[in-house]
Amino acid sequence: MPSSDFKLDTQVKKLLRICCDALNEKKAEELLVLDVQEVSSITNFLIIATGNSETHLKALRGELDKALKENEVLLLGTDSEPGSGWAVIDIFDVMLHLFLSETRNHYRLESLWKDAKIIDLNLLLSEEELSLG
């Protein structure tokens, strides 16, 4: 459950907003943003989203690629196998996981990162000051 312990850095907020706006633009489902800074050594934030088909996953990834390029965000790497139902996009401070529903349910990343703080999407996408929860 989101709470408001501390403020989110402006640059990080912008990066998270770019990603979430791109995913929202292509109708990503079950969008979740987690602050994993205190529980992960590989990234600071995870964005998890669901697509309803392989074609939808491809569209989500394409929209993300476009938004990141337009905003001159360095893409460190991507990993996805055709037909796997899962794509990973690494932009250093943020790692995105795009899933088909059955694949997301199988891997249950939310459970693996249960100690992470949930970022309130309404605040993230608003113009207000953002707090993490």
C-alpha cells in the first residue's frame, strides 16, 4: 500500500514518468512501479506491466523505445525471446518487465520483491510532488 515516506528525485520521477506514459499510451495493463533501492543491487526501480498478446507486448516495447530515444535516455540492454511472453528493458536506474498475463502470474515478480516500496501511479503521473510508498 502506498504511503509517503520520502520524496522522489526530479530526474528519476521524469524517467519513471516517461516510461509509464509510454506504457499507458499503448494501454499496458496492471502497471506497477516498485522502488527496490534498498533491496536490489542491480537497479533502483522496477516497472512491471502486462500486455494482452505478443503483438501488444511488441507495441509496448516499441512505444518505450520511441519515448526513450526522444528523451535521449540511454538503453543499456533488452532481452526477449519471441513467444516467451516476457521482455526486459534495462535503462540502468529502471528495469522494465513486460509480460503476458500467464507469464507474469507464473514468475510473480511482485512476490519476489515484496519488500519493495510501491510508487503511487496517480502521484507519479500527476504534476504534484511525488512521495514513495
